[in-house]
Amino acid sequence: MDRLTGIHAIREALEAGSAFDRILIAKGRQDTRVEEIVELARAQNIPVRFEDRSQLDRLANSRDHQGVVAIAAARPPATLESLLDQANKSKGQAGLIVLLDGVEDPHNLGAIIRTALAAGAHGIVIPERRAAGLTDAVARASAGALAHLPVAKVVNLVRAMEELKQAGYWLVGLDETSVKSYTELDYTTPTGIVMGGEANGLHELTRKRCDFLVSLPTTGPVKSLNVSVATGVVLFEALRQRHRKSTQ
């Protein structure tokens, strides 16, 4: 992701200490929220420039930028190894990582990132191909959470699953055909939650690599939920179990 747009997303990124090369603000855009961005940027020695709105339109490739565009500084991307390292450094909490098998809608990816951050996940793993990338639309849909939660791109998701297993993780895949409810598992050990794409769910190779397959019980004619909603349900069950264990 080489640029970020939108007041809320940029403010969240600045507060998280994200590195920016510069921040551009449309001439004539003056209000309290913009002033907060300017103060945060200058406190971090990030240059702020005021440009014509047409220039921001070209940089953002859209007019929907709220008059603020941040140009990201080069930074090393997250890797599966860095996610595992971060999880290992988390005191008193077992690793919790979300793996997405072909989620293509950037709004779903953004929503999952924000939910995963709120539920205490240590990171997200996505494949490089046939999936939504870390675009500006994803950053905005995450409402700033992308600045706080690392997302690792991998060439081969199945290989990443094997690496997680070798690191001591149990892999739980969500499959609406499973007879086992998601509440029947223990999520207090190192866990990878594997979610399928919007259209076809888990691919066969991905499904076979899961240690457990679970489903979300539903009533009425609805048999499956939006992937971002379903991810949230499972993640917050993991959070509930972990909180209960920590207070016992």
C-alpha cells in the first residue's frame, strides 16, 4: 500500500506510528480534524503540504479522499515469521492468527482486519494471488486497524498452514457442512482460524490441512454468514475462552 486516504484512517495510522513520506491536504480544507492530522504529522517530522484538490484526486485515483492523502514511506512487509515472532513475545496469551483463503472483497478484508485487532489476534495471513490486496480501500474499510495489525502475504497458503502446525498451532477451518459447532473447540492454545472466500468457502487443499472443521449453527433459511461476520463470531469465542481462562 503506497498511499492512504481519509481523515480517520490517516489519523489512526499516525497515532500508531506508521511511517509516511509526506501528507498532502487540499487547499482550503480547514477544520479541527485536519488540524489534528497536521499536529500529529509535524510532531513526527512528517512533511505536510497543501495542494490543489485536483492533485489529490490524481494521487488518490479518486475524489473520495476527504481532502487528505498520505504517501507511505517504504517499510519491510510483514511475514509469517514476523507474525509468529510477535505472537511468541505476547506475554500470557497464546498465538491467535487468522488465515484467509481467497477473500476477494476489500471491504470484507478491511472489516476482518478491524475485528481481528479488536479480538486480540496477532496477525492475518493472506495469499498473494486470487485475493484482495492491501489497497487503500482495505485500509479505509478497516477504519485505521491496518496500521495496528500486521498482515502477511504468502505465496502458498497451504505451506503457511504447515509452518504454523510445526510451530505448535492448531488450525480451525470454518465449513458450513461440518456437524461440529465452533463452540465445541478449545481456542486457548495457539490457534490459526482459517476462513474461506466469499463464493466457494475453503479450497479442498486448505480444508484438508485443517485440524478441525467447525460450523456456525443458524436458524431459518439463512445457512451461512458474510465472511467478515463469521470471522468475528469465531474470534470473539476465542477471546471469551481466553478471558475466562486468564481469570480462573
